[in-house]
Amino acid sequence: MKTDFSLAQLADPALKDAEAILRSCVHCGFCTATCPTYTLLGDELDSPRGRIYLIKDMLENDRPATPEVVRHIDRCLSCLSCMTTCPSGVHYMHLVDHARVHVEKTHSRPLPDRLQRWMLSALLPRPGLFRLALIAARLVKPASGWLPARLKAMLDLAPRRVPLPSPIDRPQVVPAAGPRRKRVAILSGCAQPVLAPSVNEATVRLLARAGVEVVVAAGAGCCGALTHHMGKTDPAHRSALANIAAWTREIEGDGLDAIVINASGCGTTVKDYGHMFRHDPDWADKAARVSALARDITEFLDEHGLPAVSRPTGQVIAYHAACSLQHGQKVKAPPVALLSKAGFLVRGVPEAHLCCGSAGTYNLLQPELATQLRDRKVRNIESLRPDAVAAGNIGCITQIASGTGVPVVHTVELLDWATGGPLPVPLAGQAAFVPAGGGGVAKAPFLLTDVG
């Protein structure tokens, strides 16, 4: 794509990087075939190619974002399916992130929109506040029918029960069961410990059972993805720098073999820290080192080895490939391979390349499109008649579970159960998961004895 930026504009390193991405696009349109919003709406401007034209025009002319540009950029899920499809290697993720920063700086949104985005950026990265907000949401939920569509969408996704905080999410070191083979840090995260603390618990049990010492580093928390994808650079960078500092202390102390992440949306962002701070002389090297150590939990277990399977399996599992895992991190085979090795009958979901509509805060900010994508995903899942759905991202789990009666759990929870851990709570009472002799549900938030 031909560009016409001035030398003064290209003196800005971020704009220079954006220009290089624009120039790599050859207008082929392959991306339109796999873009979820183009699939639903059929509007060229709601395709990656169309958005690239809008972004180019906006940046090249150094003009504030118009309502039309904002509408089409906001409709982008950042699912990155276009990056998997693109034969020219256009790094759309970095381009649309740059555009969102420009939108945030130059466009004044309507007041309700600003308030909602402020609330999400203030609550979601802070587990304590997010927990209180969910408890309050339970009280307001009966009146949700009287509320505006966006507030109603937020309440509809709020869980009926808010789990208690898990002790595993506090700073600590969990020893390996038996001889230590590896030492890793895990990202506790922000929304996941509130919505599903069982995922971190299962991750730690599974890793410890595999001979891995697990560090929950003091000072690490939200990865910054939620605010980053809303164009809010400062809070996103603060979160990222806190993680980089916390993990750097561990790297320079007793050392780390990996930084293991069990929420794929977070993993995509942590793996991008090196790019995020590439122009920062104080943090570039540390950020790059952290990104190089980052591994999705299934990626790490595929490299390291799964503990011995100790339960009869064979249940039919519909595997939902989270966009951030299959497109953002290019991790495709390990989750399926691990579930199959554990004895599950894994079925790929039709139209696996299409997003479920979660996409971080997308299902809260764009509820109508998100619901259409969720319902399409659910139809494809239910066509497989599975005993359960496995996914590697808390956003996908929450989104899909809101539209189906099929239990949805994290991949790591199934692997933990198959290798000796407790039965995931959503599977309680499911006949396919209660073989002769029983198979109980965890009676405590985290059972350290389960790692042995």
C-alpha cells in the first residue's frame, strides 16, 4: 500500500512502525473471508482491509478520529483471524492498537460511552473492586430489563454466584511434588481470579504434580490487555511494568524457566511486552526477556510433559480455540494434543476461526454483535453433542457459558482432573464425568494435598 507520510510524522517511532505495517498490505482482501464482523455485516469498512484504509487516511492526514472511523474501529474484535489469513504478514494487531490510542487521544465520545469505558478500565484490572461490583450486580440484576442495553449486557454476564478469593492467588512459592524439574512464575491475572479462581488452582496443582515449582510473584497482577485494547496507554503500561518488575526480580533471583499464563488473552499481551516497550531504554531489555519466557499453560505442558493420567476418561470434548491463542499466539496443536493424551475424545468446533464474541470487553461494549457471534458459536458447539466444552481463555468461557447448557471449563481443569485433581464444579452431576466409584468435586478452594 502506498503511503504519504511526511518526514516530520515519521520522526515519531510509533507512527513510523504503523507506516511500515500499512505499506505491507497489498489490498488482496483475503482477510475479509475470515473476519467475523464482515461475515455478519458484509460492510467493507467492517473488514480488516476497510479498517486499514480508514486508519491510513486518519494517520496520514493527522486528523482527529471521526465518529464513522470510531464506529468501525470499535466494531473490530481484535480477534486477529486476519493475521492468520494474511499472505503478506500484515501485523494488524499493532496497527489497530495504534489507531485505538489515536482515537482515545483525539475523539470525544458521548458521555454514556465515556462513563462505561472508565468504569470497565477502573474495575476489571482490580480484583477487589471487580468482586464488589459483581456482588452489587447481583442486587441490581432483577431490574436489568429497565436498564440501557449496554448496562443490561454487563448485568447479564455477571455470575449468579461470586466465588470466594483463593489462597493460591496470594504471593507465594508452591513446591514441586517430588524432585523439582522446573521453576516457573504464573500470572494470577485480574478478572479470572474473581470469576473462576479454580483455574489458577488447577494450574498450580497440575504444574506441581508435573515436578514444577510455581511462583506467584509479589507485585504481579493485571497484564494490561483490557486497558491497552481500549487505547488507554498509561494504565496499560503501568500494569505491564508492574509485572515486568515483579518477574525480573524472580529471574534475577532464583531464576525462572518460564512465565506460565492460563488466560490466552493475557498471554498474547505478555508476549508482546517486548514490542510494547521497544523504544523505552529503561525497560526494553527486561520486557523482551519477559516476553521470551512467556508460555501458555498448554504450550508449556506440551514441551515439559503431562503428569500420568490417573482417571478413566473418554468423554467427548468440544475444543473451542480462543482467538488470542490460535491467532494471537499461534498455539493450535498443544491443547488438542494434551486433551487427547489425557484420553478425551476431542472434537474441533466448526468455523473455529470465528470469534465467540467475548474479545476482552467487546461483549460489554458491543453486546448486539457479540451476542450474534456467541449464538453462532454455540450452534456449532452443540452440533457436536459434546459432554463438555474446553477453552483456554476466561472471557470465552464466560461468553459461551452464557448461551448454552453444555458445561464449559478451562482446558487445564480437565487435565488436572484427569491426572488426579478434583472434578471441576461445572461438571458436577454430569453422568459422563462420574465413573463407577465416584469422582468428587473439590470441597475447598485449593487443596495442596491434591498435588501429590
